[in-house]
Amino acid sequence: MSGSNAIAIAGVTKKFGATVALNSVTLDIPQGAVHAILGENGAGKSTLIKVLSGITSPNEGTIRVMGEERVFSRPDDAQSAGIATAFQELSQVPHLSVAQNMLMPDEPTWFGLRRNGECTRQAREILADFGLDDIDTSMPVKELDLSVRQKLEIAYAISRKPKVLLLDEPTSALTSEDVVWLGRQIERCKLQGITIVLITHRMPEVREFCTSLSILRNGACVGSFAADEISDDEVFRLIMGRTLGSAFPARLPLPDPSARPRLSVSNLGSGNRLRAVSFEIRPGECLGVVALQGMGQLELFKSLFGISPATAGTVEVDGEPVSIRSPQDAIAAHVGLSLVPEERKTEGLALNLSGRANISLPTISQFSRWGRIDKAAEARAVADALERVSGNMRALHEPASSFSGGNQQKFVIAKWLLSDSRVLLLFDPTRGVDVGAKFEIYQVMHEFLSSGGAVLLHSTEIPEVANLCDRILVMYAGRVVAEMDGRTASEHAITTAMLGGTPSTHQLVKEHS
């Protein structure tokens, strides 16, 4: 293999039992490139990252790093070869502090004891180098917002001074301003001669950051290209094996403005993070929520689902007042609120259980007779829900952990289709999901809306909000500061409002500065 390649992969195959995750993958990544790896969920991207990171070993094939053949049996082997990885699912130890996570495994010690002062000093120095010096280094990382944790994951990987940096869906948890921060880090790495491998589903990122790309489908590499030599349409065709067409389904008819609201929220409050929030959603309506990170959108969703009960305000469902003090209250038949949470792996799924068990868990009492579960009835209902979300039928028997992120998200959505949900609370539902699975999730949303349900949607992807929502709420400092017509608002107008471009937002910024 040519020494001009940072990584050269030849005939790499990885099997998990009868499942072939990688099928004789061969591809070259030039030194100094920003190389995208694209593919649907389940195409083999995550397995390839794990192979290159030393988390799992291939059954066949060779890997060369800077021209030298390497065998990775554990992560230390990959790190010794100069490879660092920032994982989508994060590799941090949640209960340890920011400083401890940033310095692992090289914390300064004195006769075996950690030198806390020096640990803090070094961590602050690293964070300042990445423009992250506003982060409290003593705070446990589990208490930080997901976007902040993702930036720490990226900063840690770069701080290891690698030859090759693997970025696994780095923007899936980042806000729009954080993506600008990421762009600066990528440019800095390029100037330092670091080769970057970027796993992503987002073509705008490929166009902005990448010099070359490879496409995986069904575990095989179906092509490698210079980024400026292939169109988006051709990329989508190779990813999916067919022409995509529109990225979004056709608009549904406008909801009846005279219909009784499905969900009414009045002056909902919770400390300083949620302040007098009021809105209504009618049957068949999708209401969007946009905001910069940490502006109260997460608290709104958690309050409505009873995870962090509101301390003020009222909620009505179909005109009837309801009290939501816990998730059990939210999913009760007379309320019918369902949540697709921010972190599906930790908040939406029990990964050790089968997809079937996860999907039937909230409604298992429906299949119980005299203390025994009717397994046949449960299986039929789960299969029907899986079919509605175009999910993988292997979920009837296999653990949720064995499926791609897209399929896992479908399991989270499918479980609420078995309940009598009236309102779906969707918090960034397509984060880390490929373009094909996204479209299928949009179709499920449309079917739910067509049946008279209502949707409250927060998304960090502005095109989703612009193309799916009937109305859009803009939040700032825990308040709703603007409302926009989702059918006429442009992506630019939505972004401007979110970043503080509306008079009301400017006023609130002034009040809180």
C-alpha cells in the first residue's frame, strides 16, 4: 500500500454470529484528508469505527496506518498507532469530574495519590485551548448537557495529539453554534496534518468539511470519491440502493383551527429554567420548538412527561385538566402523553432486553391474563408496531443493543404506538439516524397526525422544523419569545429567530444580560 495513505483497509470482514457486519471492506484514506464515511444505519459504519478503534477485531483483512500493518486487539493498540476516537455514544465516566475525564489515564499523581490542584490546572489549560474554559472542571460530566459532553469528547480526542482522528457522528448532539466550533477544530487539525475520518449522515457537513468520502451499504464499500466529484443525489442513491426523491413527505392538510385543542399548556413553570410557558396543539397539528442549547426546551419536555414535574401552571388534555407528577401519570389512558427522549440508549431503552420486550413494556398489562402474559398476543402486537415503523423483525427475539441507532429509535417510537397516545413529545427524534430511517420516522409522524394525534417536536435540524411543523415556538431563557408560521417560515428566518433575531428575543437578551 502507498505510504501516502493514512489508513489503508484491505478485505476487512467482521462477523457477529451469522450476521456479516463488514463484508470484505477495502478503502484508502489519504494523509491529511477529511474523509467522510456514509451509509444507512446498519450499513457497517459503527463496526468499522470499532475495528479502527481496537474495540473489536476483524475476522479477516488487514489494516495499515501510515504504511505500517497493524493488528488491533484492544483500544490501546489503536492509540499506540496514533488513532484517537470521539464516540457518538461518549466514552466518558459519568460520575467522574470533567478534569478527571479530560486527563485519563494520565492524571498527575504523587506517590500514588491524585494531585487535585495540578489535575484542575492541566484540565483548565486543555479546555482553554479549545475555547471551553467556561466549563466547571470540578463538575461530574453526568450533570452537563449532552452537547457540552460531546464537545468534551471531541476536545479530549484531539488533545491526545493523534495522527488520525475518528469522529463518530460528532454533530448529532451539537447545536448550530457548536457545529461552528467543530468546524474550527477540524481546520486546526488540518493545519496540524491530522487526518480526520468523519462518520455522518448530514450532507451539508460533508460539503463543508470533507475532501473525500466512502459509502458503505450492507457491510460493503460501494464506492470512494473526491467530495467535489459526486452529487448529493448520487450519494443518496449509493447509500440506499435506490433514488431517494424528496427528503420530506408531502405536507398534510392544515389542522382545523376551530377544533378543541388536544393539548393545552398554561403558564407552565419550573424554577428559572421554565417560565410561564403557554401554548395549544390541535388534533393533526405538529408544533415545533426551537432554541439554543439550554434555553428551557429540555425542561419543557421533561415537565410535560412528569420526569421533572412543573412547579406552576396547568395542563389540559382534550379540555380536561390533568396532573402530571410522574411518567406514569403522563402515559395514563386519560392523559396519553408519550416521550421520545433525548438519549434513547439510556432514557428510552433497556438495551439488554429484546426489542420486543422494550416495545411492549409500557403496555404489558394489556397482554396479561390472571398474572400470565399471552406471548402470542404480545408478539402479534409488537410485530404490527414494528411494521408500522418499518422496523427490523429480528427485534422479536434479539436484544436492543444489537441493532443500529435507527432501528433502536424505531423501537422507542413503536412502543408508544401500542399505547393510546394522544400527544407525541419528540425530542430530537432523528439524532444520529440515517436519511432513509429519517424519512420513515417522518412517515410515522404523519400517520399519527392523520389519525388525530398531536406532536410537539424539538429538533436541532432546522430543515426538519421548517418542513414538518405547522407552527413554531422560539424559546429563550425558559420562555416562549416568538411564534412563527411553520408553513411559510424559511430556514433562515427560523435560525435568525433562534439566534436572537426577533425583537422579542432581543428584548429578553437585554433583560437577562
